[in-house]
Amino acid sequence: MRGTRILLLRHGTTDANTSGLFLGATDALLSEHGRLEAKRLGERLKNVDVKAILSSDLSRAKETAQAVAAHHPQITPTIDPRIREMHLGDLEGVPAKEVQTNHPELMQKWLDNPGKTRMPGESAETLLEVQVRAWSGLETLAEAHPGETVIAVSHTFCILSVLCHILGMPLSHFRRMFIHRASITEITWDKFGPTLRRFNDIAHLEALK
């Protein structure tokens, strides 16, 4: 995987995002604004020599990946559920304010130890579990494309957990970083291992503000 360059893209905006809902593994389409963001993202990357595009299996990521792939017709995005968003169990789709009001002890645990805190519900994941599967997905992608530039379209918790791994930060520090929707974060592998090269680049979205 040495010399591989991965552009980590967060998907565009959904209505659930703007409504303040807990949005994890719940499938949601891009909003009209989110489609504009994805279009701008695709235009920003149209001249990059991309060899592969990987996407989460959730619609908001797939739509974003397709907007990027529109400028690279030789590439069909590949789906990998390992880079899908964290499953929030029974709290999926619940307003964030309601969760904070009804589950104060759980939210405190999430603040103190997000790596091991699991939301209620049998499908819920911990952030550590997300980090492990997301890192595995990116390693597989990098190993398949040594010395090349590839794209992975993913989600907030996946990207932040991976960055914690690269930077040697505990998962409890993930809130010290912020990943904007439709942003670009770049990591590379060289003789020193994985390196963060660019973080939360949203220059292509300036005209939409």
C-alpha cells in the first residue's frame, strides 16, 4: 500500500442532518442542497487521476460517489459496508435534543468513553468497532492500489475514528476534530506509514454558503 493516496470524502447533506436527527445506519437520500454539494465535490475532483472509488452502502454516500464518478466515466464505484456510518441502535432517527433529555446518563457515558459506549438496541455499535471495520476497509483499498490515488466516500464517525487511529489519539478525543459534509480529507501511506495530508477541505463549497 506504500505510496497510496486516499481522498476521504464525507457525503453531502440530508434532510435528517438539517433536522437535527440522530443519523447513523439509517438510510437517507441527499437533500437538494446535498446534491449541489456533491456536484461541487465532483467538479473539484474532476481533474484528479483517480483509479478507484469506494463508497459506503448507504444512499447518501452512494449518491455522493456517483456525483464524483460522473467525471470519471471509466470508474464504477465499489460498495463496501465496512465504511458505512455507526449504527445508533434504537436511537436512529430520534431528535438529538430528545436523546439528550431522555438519556442523560447514556449521553454522559458517550461523552466520557465513546470508544466503548453502545447505544440501546441489538444492532448498535461502539465507536471502537466502527474504527476497526473502517480501517480494515481502507487498508484493503490501499493494498489494491499501491502508488495510486483512490477515493472513499464515507461518514463522520468512520472518518473521525480513522483519523484518531492515524494520529494516535484516543477515541475520546474525536470531538476535537470536525468533518464538514462534502469535505475532502487526504491520507497517504509512505515509508513512515499512514499520514494525514489534508483535513476538512471545503473550498469547493464556498459559493454555496
